Amino acid sequence: MPRNIDMTALRSFVAVAETGGVTKAAGILNLTQSAVSMQLKRLEASLDMGLFDRTGRGIALSPAGEQLLSYARRILSLNDEVYARLTARQFEGEVVLGVPHDVVYPAIPQVLQQFARDYPRVRVQLLSSFTRRLKDQFARGEADIILTTEDDVGAGGEALVTRPLIWVGAPGGQAWRGRPLRLAYERDCIFRSGVQRRLDEAGIAWEMAVESNSSRTIEATVSADLAVHTMIEGSEPRHFERIAHGGTLPDLKMVNVNLYANDLGDGPVIADLVALIRRAYQS
């Protein structure tokens, strides 16, 4: 008689394997830790084998668990694809999502990937612009959902996370040691004037090495070690690194990543995309 794998237990297994712990997996799955632990025990009992090596301080996969993980990902992917295609056909159209370019990574790609699986017939138009422009577009009804980077949260918004603004430069770069300090910013960057004010307060001379509305121009200048820049902690790309200045540069302010969404009463599409974004930033 064929034996069936419990899909809920399998999903819990993958979540724990990918996050490295029951606590984070429970947050992603919107379950209690005890429920996730129970699912893992049920899966191990059904397969009659241990899937985790619990001898160390953390949770690591056993050889059997490593083998199962590859199968589990494919099984869940196929399950989600079938479910989405057979149940989401009534949802079609387009959703416009606006995100400041400096907080697109690392959260937004995984959000878009999951949303495409859940709603294969709904297209997401991604707008990448500056916070001020995105708020104007949202106010005019040109975007369904926007993220912003702001000191506070405006009416109707939700603060997803609050993180510090940090100094970034080229890996191993020395531009941060130079005086006047050479800065690279987009003309409409919401952080620009505040950073300049903090440098003035600290008595540090500065000059604009580059000012452009092209983020690629800024990235090229900074990664070439010709100037420094600031970003929200955790959003810096691989070709930048956080500057370990040891107090030579002033500490910067805390910044919110905020979410604004239009009326969620038009069906589950917008609400589900909002939930995916919220989970990506708060997990």
C-alpha cells in the first residue's frame, strides 16, 4: 500500500532546514514553535529515521535529512505550482509595487518569486524610485503598494523595520579617510541632506564627488573607492562593505522601512502581497 508524506510536515522540515532553527521557521510558517516541533517529529516517525543531528548547539541536518531536503523542495514547488494554477485562475491583472532601489535587496526578489507561484496570472510591475516620488505616485493612485525609507511613518503607513543608516564604501577602500570626505549621492536621495548636516556638526569637511539620479553611477563611483555613501543596514550590496571607521565618521540616524497599501477590500491579491512583504522584512 502506498505511503504518503504529510505536506504540512514536509513544509515545516524545509523551513527549519533553510532558516536553521524552529523559532525562525515558526515565524515564517505562522505557527507556534511547538507545532513546528510536532510536525518534525511526525515526519521523522513516518519515515522511521532521524532527519536532524541534535548533538550540537544548533540544528543540523543528518545525512538522511540532507537527502530529503532536495526532494522536499521539488515536491513543495510542484505542489504550490499545481495549487496556484488550479485555484488562482480567477485572479488576473497587474499589481504595481514601488520600492526605493536601495531596499530592493535582499527581500523583494524572494517576495516576487513566492507571489508568482501563488498568483501566476497576476503580473507585478516593479517601480524603483525615490521615496518622495513613490509617495507622490501612490497618492495619485499610480501604485498599489509602496515601500519607503523615512524617519517616521505617515498616515496610513506601517513601519516594517527600523534600522540604522550606515557608512558604506568599496571593499577594503580608503576613501573614507580622505578630507574633505568625498560623497556620492543621487540628487533626490532622502538621506543626503541629513548626512551632510551630521558631517557639518562633527566638523568634518566634505565635498560631492558625484551627484546623479542614476544609482548605477553612484554604485560605480563608490565601488571604485572614489567616494563613500550611506545605506540602511542590511541592504548594502556585495560590492559595498560597511566602513569600520571606529568613530572617525559620525553615527547616523535610525530609519524606517515603511509600507503603504491601497484598499485591501478588493480581494486577496493585494492583501497576500502585503503579507509576503511584511513577512520578508520581519522574519
